[in-house]
Amino acid sequence: MGKFSRLACVTRLIKLIHKYGAPKRFYELAGTLTPWFASLTTLLFVSGLYLGLYWAPPDYQQGNAYRIMFVHVPNAWMSMMAYVAMALFAATGYIWNVRLADILAKATAPLGASFTLTALVTGSLWGKPMWGTYWVWDARLTSELVLFFLYVGYMALQASIDDPRRAAHASAILAIVGVVNVPIIHYSVYWWHTLHQPASLTLTSQPKIYITMLIPLIIMSLGFMFFYLTMLCVRTRSEILWRERRTDWVRKLVESRS
Amino acid sequence: MRKQNKRLVFVLVGLAGVSVAVWLVLTAFRHNLVFFYSPTQVLEGKAPSHGVFRLGGIVEKGSIKKDGLHTTFTVTDLRHSMVVHYTGILPDLFRQGQGVVVQGRRVGTTTFMASQVLAKHGANYMPPDVAAELKRSMAAKAKAALS
């Protein structure tokens, strides 16, 4: 009996995935969501930047230079979160042959790469006046650079194979293997002596950031999260259109627009 | 369904295998991945005896002596300490009681010639007035504990 109902649950879930996972349905769903995500992103960015750059007080040691963290920290978080999302999408597409998951993984890669690059560049600009150097080969900085190369490698592999199914399968393996790097980035500051400071925000202890500085940081983080969702919808929609360009529904859509 | 299960197992086993491999590599290179050595490690002979390496710790209070561009200060891990000589520009966050990482050579038992000084930043962020308030209350607590 228990086994039967569990099976029914799984079947229902798969039906649901197939319903909304059909590229056409997702194209419509993402189209409805995009303007909402985009306006939320704008609202969060404007208020987060205002609070971070004007309202938050200067730091007792770094003065105003610390304000770069309102961009650096959210991008560093998103670089790792986007990678985990990409690996999960890629694995879903690989294991269960969900075409939409392949597309979502492919759409995530350049976004994740740009989060990673922004985190590296802003960190480097902060590092020169504060640490005394733009770059050091410590465990945190090196593993984050490896993350950037993983994204770039994934994109290169995608681009080098013409058949989308084969491209998705080959790059899925790379994405899944690379996920090992994410906990290494996170724990690098605890496992090894690094120049990079440990996390100021953890789930288990009290934040080491004063509340008036923490609020803008959280708003900016949510902003970058919704920025990711917005861009994911936009990129996925255009990829769906390209892949389904020979189907009837895309033809009809194009005709109705022109 | 069987094919899908096969692929699921392949992904899980593969991921586990890669994790173990990476863990073994990181364990093997543990000592090479260290960005700096503490004064205690240096005095115990764990740092390279010849050549360039990095020394990290806290700049001891009242130990900074400046003479033009030349600076002398003591780096401590609260158990042992080493005297560092450095000529050049110091980063903004270099101050007493703060973390520092210096690169250079050991020239005596407890003397170090640095060619680069990097300031290590802590994880704390707060406004100046809160920091001053915190300092005052800490001092008051210490006083109360002493009396």
C-alpha cells in the first residue's frame, strides 16, 4: 500500500514536470514571470544601493572602502549557488532526459561565469588598498578562479558540439564533476590558512556585521538572486525559440508577431 | 526506467569517486596549500629553513617602530613571536593588534626579513562609534574582573 502511494506520487510529479517542462509551456510561464522578476530586481537594486552607499555607516577600520562588499559578497554567493543550480539542472537533464533541464543548465553557465568574474574583480580592487595586493594564490582565491574556469570550460564544451543532446550530455558530466569545487571554496577559509577572511555570516552563529550594514547586504543579495532568475527566464526563452524553431507553435508565434 | 536508474547510479558513484579522489589529493598537498606559517610552526621547524616563505600572525601591540620607509614589528601567535624587518609601503589595514601575513626569509632564530607585507582582515564589520563603545565596555568588564 505504502509503496503504491509513493509510486503514485512519483508518477504525478513526473506528469507535472512533463506538463510544465514542455518547452512551449515553460516559454509561456517564463514570459509571464519575467516582468515581475525584473521589476523586483530593479526595486531591490535601487534600494540596496541607496542603503549601502548612503545610509549605512562607514566601517571602523576600512572607512568607506568596505562598501564594495555590497557587490562583491552577493556575486560570490551567486557564483556558487548558480553552479549548484547548473549542476542540478545538468544532472536532471542527463539522468531523466528532461530537455528543459538541459536548456536551463546551458542558460545558467554564462550568468554564473559573470557572477564569478565580478566577485574576482571587485575582490581584487578591494584587496589592493586593504591587503596590499591585487592577487594572492591562497586557497579561497584559487578555488574561486577554478570555478570561473569550470564555467568557461562548460561553455566551451557546449559550443564545440553541434548536436544539442550530445552537447548537453558531455557538458553535464563536467558540470557534475565540478560541483566538488563548491564545498572547497566555501570551507577553504577554515581548512587552510588563507589571506581571505572567514565568513562574516553563517547559519550557526551570530552575524559579525553590524545590523545597519547587514540590511543593505541582504537586500543586494536578494537583488542579485532575482537578477539571476530574470536573466535565466530571458535566456531560456530565447534558447527554447531557437531549438524549437522548426515547430508549428514557434512558426505561428513568429507569424502573429510580424 | 532501468536506463534512467543506471544513469542515476553512474552519476552518484562517479561523484562519490571524484570526491574521494579530490579529498586524497588535498590531503596529500595539505602542507603545500598552507598560505602562511605561524611563528610557533616556524620555531618548531615546520617552515622551510631556506628560501622564501610566508609568516602570519598578529602585530604585537606597541612593537611597531618606524624609521622612514623602514619598519620593524613583532608578529605573534600569542605563544611565540618573531621580529620582522620591512622596507616599503604598508597596506591601509596594517596596524597593531591586527592580523598580518609577511613574505620573506628567516635571517635569525626569531628574525625575519620581509619583502612584502599583507594585512589580514577580520570578519567583523561595524561603525566607528559602535567599535568605540565596544572597546569601552570591554575595558570596563576587564576592570570589573580585576577588582
